[in-house]
Amino acid sequence: MSASPELLSLPPSATVDSAADHIHHFKYQKSRRGLHAYGSEGKLSHYVNSRSAIDASLKQSYSFYAGFDGTTGLQASGAYIFRPSGTYPIGSQKQITRVYKNKEHAEVEFTVGLIPIGDGVGKEIATKISTTIKSNQTFYTDSNGRDFIERIRDYRADWDLEVNQPIAGNYYPINLGIYLKDEKSELSVLVDRSVGGSSIVDGELELMLHRRLLYDDGKGVAKAINEAVCVGNDCRGLAISISFYY
């Protein structure tokens, strides 16, 4: 299974000067900290902060979950149900990564869409940020934009959890941000809208960005999440612009 190259793209307003695929290496040397980006896709791969003595590498990637179609009697992936049926990497994609002088964070901007469904498979698009942080199955998500709550993968403090959905069962609503940490460092990601998020693998944060599904999950909406914009008889899925900060 493969994803169409139109799945992700640079924002339409991007210029050649701001598109990071034309910048193979940038660094603010006069600041007290430095952010380094390598490669041809505008992804931040190395972070150096001399003030806090952090020198860390990271990797950002994109993938999609194939939405379960409900053919075996279980609920399909839909408006209320996230039930993935396999995960597949998305190939080379472009994005804009902005680094501001005297700031200690990076801003990432990209467009998701149009999500192709010509193969008859609904898709749920996610991005993953991988680090060497030894998070020990633990990460933190905001509680309705307020305090952060500790989450432990495949565990609930109030009852003995039977793990039937190792991915969906560890996803949580993200309204403000998500982070993980160890004794030496911490990675925090702030979002510009409500999304789903998790840490399925130690040292890795994951955000759900966009969904286009073909089946109703039977939870009351009575239709699939297959929103489209039509011009005449030409109907295409929605494209959305997204930013996040880390």
C-alpha cells in the first residue's frame, strides 16, 4: 500500500526563500543557543542549546493508519472510533521549519491533503518525532488545556487494563500539548488545534493530523468522515494547513 504524493505538501503561500528544501543547513551562531536543520525536507534534525547544555538529535517522519472497514463485525474506524488496520510510511515530504532569533523553539508548518481514497482505503495521517529520550512508557498530555496528566502506555491506575488496541488504546485528546522526558532532557510539542496524540514507542511522540474514512462507526453520526469540496462533479477531500511547535 502506498500513499499519493499529494498527501502532504508545502503551504500554497510558501516562497522559494522560505521553503526549507532549498536550505541544507542553517544555524544561528550569534545567539546563546543554536538550532540546526539538515537534509532536503525542512525537518529539524539536531538541537543545541548552550544555556541548558542540551545537544540532542531527533527525527520527524510521516505515516498513515489504514482505517478498519468493519468487515469482521467489529466497529469500523470512524467519527468516534479510531481502529487502525496497519500503519504505512509516507515517503519524502516537504514542510517549512522556522527558527526565530533568541527563541528556543522551532515552528513547523505544512499542509495535509488531499487524502487519496482511490484504493478504497480510508486513511488517518500522523507525524512522529523520534528522540533518544528514555521515557520508560511514560508521557504527559494536557487535561482540557489545563494541568498535564501522566500517561503510562498500556496501563490504567484505576483498573487492570486488558490491551486489545495497543495503538488506539493509548491515544489521548491533545488541546494544548504533549511531552515526554527522562532524567536529562524533555521534548514538548504544542499544537495549534485539538488533535489526538500518543507515545507508542519510547522516546517518540505522535500526533494525528488529518482523517478521511469511508465507513460509519455506528456511534450516531450515521455517515463516514469523508468531507469533500465539490466543483461540479469533481469532488476532492479537504486539505488543511497545520502548525506545531517544539
